[in-house]
Amino acid sequence: TDSTGMIKLNYPELATGDSVKLYAHLYSRPSVKGDDFRPGTAFSVHLDNARFDSLAYHMYYTELDTARVQKVLMDHTTIAYNLMVTVEWEMRQDYLTNLIAAFRSASNYLYDVTDGQIRLDTIEIHDYDFARNGADVLVRANNVEWPRANTGGIYRPYSWAKLWMPRKFYGTTDKGRNLSATEVPLDPNTPKHYRTFVHELGHYMLGLYDEYLPRFDTAPCPQIANYGYMDSHYPARARHRANCRGPECTNCPTANSPTSTSITASPAGISWS
């Protein structure tokens, strides 16, 4: 834009009703990991003109009207995180392709559950255990590795402050041990894997704690509803099914929680295609 905030669009292919996205970079926070092979910033903050309909759960951008001068309000903020990923073994191309797809799905899921406020930006992937000390995410050559993360680790300049994932997460260590031995090629682009990864990013990037445990106890909280992806990133009914009392159950998540829809149903709600 010019000094008055005006921008002239002189594109014959634009027409009334076309969506226009305006974007401005506000701030970047340098990474503290100190590795020359990783992205230089931990995250950046951006401002754009996305609109969010909280009733229809729909995102969209400003549409061009017939006015000669059109005012566009830019008041939607997005935080975009950068990550360096190290895989412990030498990857085959088919696993790398599937892993990239899993990160794309994770970014879209993160963008969805945060109502368009947080997404992934640059992800550098290295294999053969390259530069593991400076990595944010370590993918272990271990069939029973349990997903875990150091809380707030992205802001800590230590080699142990990272997020750990198995080659593919199946939900239990037994399934990881047995199923990963027969699945060729391994495909981590499944909801159970990438949603679990986003749950761990809640610890690692946002400093969030598990919401399924009370503060001073280790017993699970009563499952009245799914309070968010730090409570359960699985469908709400899956956690409750074992204790459900059938049609008369008053604690069913489906009876107490509104129906969840996704902002990714519209192109504006997709962070990474």
C-alpha cells in the first residue's frame, strides 16, 4: 500500500464477487535453538482480512464490490510456527511423501481447532539423525515410542527440549509394535497420528498442559464433554464409550456438546494445501 493505506488493483481478470486476501507481516520471534540448519524464526505474526462466521463456522475473505474505492478491514491475526524435524533413519521417498502430507494435515487441523489463529509455516525435514540437537521434532526409529513433548520447549535452547514422535502412531504401543511391522510403506497421514502430533504441539509451542487430568491428581476427570484438543483430540464419543450407560446416559458428549464442524470446508479455512 502507499502511505495512506491505499492499493490500486489493475488486473483485468478480477471481477465483482472475487475474494481478495490482504496480508501483512507484523513480527517474528528468533529461534533459540541455535542450529544453522533450522528456520531462523520460531514463529511469525501476520495480519490479514479473513472473516470468521462463528455461527456457520465459516471463514472467508473480502469480496470485491462495485465501488470505485473499497475499504477492507484487516483485523484477523494468525501465528505461523516454523519447525525443524529430524528423522533418526534414512528415509525412503514414499515415507517422506507421506510424512509431508501428515504435516499438511496437522497444519490444517491446528488451524481448524484454533479458529484460524495458528498454523504451521516452514517445516524443514532431515533424515539420518542429522542435527538432532537443534531439532524441534524427533521422529524415532522405534515402534513403541510414545508421543510426548517438553512443555514450552520451542522457547528453550536445550537439546532435550523437543517433541518426540514414533514413525507412525497407532494409538497404543502394542499396535505400534505389531502393525508397523506389516505396513509398507508406513503412512503417518492418518487422523490418529497427525491429531496426536497437534496435541503435542500444544505442549511444545503453546505451553499448554493436558486437560484430561486435574491439577493435583492423576485420575482422569469425569468425561462430561470434550473440552478441546488438549483434553481429547479424538472424537468425543470414543473416550466416553467404555463408561456409557446407553440411551439414558446424561454424560454422553453427543448430548452435551454442540455438533462440531470444520472451517476447512471452505478454501479460506485451509492453511496448507
